[in-house]
Amino acid sequence: MFSTTVLKLYVPATVFLTRQAKLFSQRTEGASGIEYAIIAAMVAIVLAAFVTPISGAISAMFTTIKDAVTKPA
């Protein structure tokens, strides 16, 4: 359940960032400093919002797998 929610958010975000990076690399005019600040702020917010919950969920999944594998038969 949590994994599907993460994927529903992660995939569109990745596609968006990939498109923006491609458009950014194709631009010939210079960008102002405020544009760079906005992009950096968006990246920081995404990282701050998702790093902790995702690491906790991944740790819980691996713990469940470890417990299932190490149980004596």
C-alpha cells in the first residue's frame, strides 16, 4: 500500500524532473538566479519530505523479509 503510493508520487516527479532537465539543457538564453533558487528549493522540499518515510518503509520491508527467512521451520 505504501509502496504504490510512493510509486504514484515518485514516477511523475521523476518524469517531470527529467523533462525539466532536458528543457534546461536545450535552452540557449541564461537563467536568472531566482530560477536556480526555486529549483533548488523544490528539490530540497522533495528530499526532505520523502527521504525519512521511504527509508523507514524500506527498513520495515527488509526486517519483515529477514524475519521470514530466519524463522526455523
